[in-house]
Amino acid sequence: MHILTVLYHHPADPAAFDKHYRETHAPLVDPIPGVKSFTYRHAASMDENPPPYYLIAELAFDSLEDLQAGMSSEAGQAAVADVPNFAGDNVTMFVAHD
């Protein structure tokens, strides 16, 4: 299993970010080929300090090849192209695997 993890930093306008993510961006994930699961959640702190990230998203694929094919597909590229529309360049991405 290969997990594409996307870490979104704190937006200037959280309400606008959430609206765009929920209504526009998240639906773009469903058509990406090879996605086995998709989840996203807001980050919270265990103390009074703000968490380093605002939102964390995870897309699971069976293999690195499936991840690469899915993200390079037309649907994958549409999702990637949408990120600047609500998150600018305040995004960190990495792949984790077992």
C-alpha cells in the first residue's frame, strides 16, 4: 500500500478553504484511477499550541505504479491543478508505504 499524504498549512480564510475543499476539490479525487481510499480531516493540537497543519488528506493506492499512474492521469492532474485555487503553495506532499 502506498499513501499519498497531503498536508495543508493554515489558510488565510479557513471558511473559504473548507468550502472549496469540500465542494470542489474533494469530488475531484473520486475519478482518479487506482484510488483505494480517500480521507481528509482537520488537524487539532493536544495542547494550547496550534497544530502545524490545518488539514491532512490521504489517498491510498495498491502500489507506487498505481499512484504514479493515477496522479498522472487526466483526473489526477485536474486535482493537482485545483490545489492553487484554494491552498496556494501552502502544501506539503509525501508518499508513505509499507
